[in-house]
Amino acid sequence: LHTVIADSSPTLYELPSNATVINGGPIATGFSCDGLKYGYYADLANGCRVFHVCYPYLDSEQFLRTRMWSFICGQDTVFNQVALVCDHAQNSIPCEDSPNHYETSNGYFGQTEINFRE
């Protein structure tokens, strides 16, 4: 992973300069966080070698905005949507199954703790 210096967008992912080498070819763009809740999302167009963090928030005028950060997994690894880590493909779910796990794997993000003793 690399240090994030800017948000990504569906047309431009902020990735390291050697991302095409790691990806084995050009990076396909187009992933959008629109309509997704806070969480980590595998990018199928890049064989799950790229993943995104989506973060919806209300701006100062109470409009819903979404920030998006993009990351690329290390050489010979893919993003495992169930475990939310980069791992070797043989240890991960099939990339094409990732959307089936978007909701469950990200289910706890953004929740606040509740003190049941009060």
C-alpha cells in the first residue's frame, strides 16, 4: 500500500506510479462509490487487485458527499472482500463473487458504540 495524498474519482485513481506493472497492464477506471455505504470494495474491473474505500458524509451544508480512496494490492495478491485484506488468490474468494459480500463484510463500519449499562 502507499500513502494517500489525494482522493480518487471514478475517472482517476490515485495509485503508485508502478500500479500498471503490479496490475499486469493498464488500470481500468470507472468504479464509483455512489450509493455505497462506508466500507472497502473490491474492484472487479481490475481483477480485485485494486480496491476502494468509500466514505459518505454530510458536508457543511448538509449535502451527502462521498470520498473515495483507491489502493492496489501487492504483487501476486488480490483483495479478499470477505476478510478485507490483500491475499493470494488461492486463499481468497473468487473475485467475481465479491459484490455478494459487499454488504456483510462492511456491515460494522460507521456504527457507534452503545453503552447498554446506562
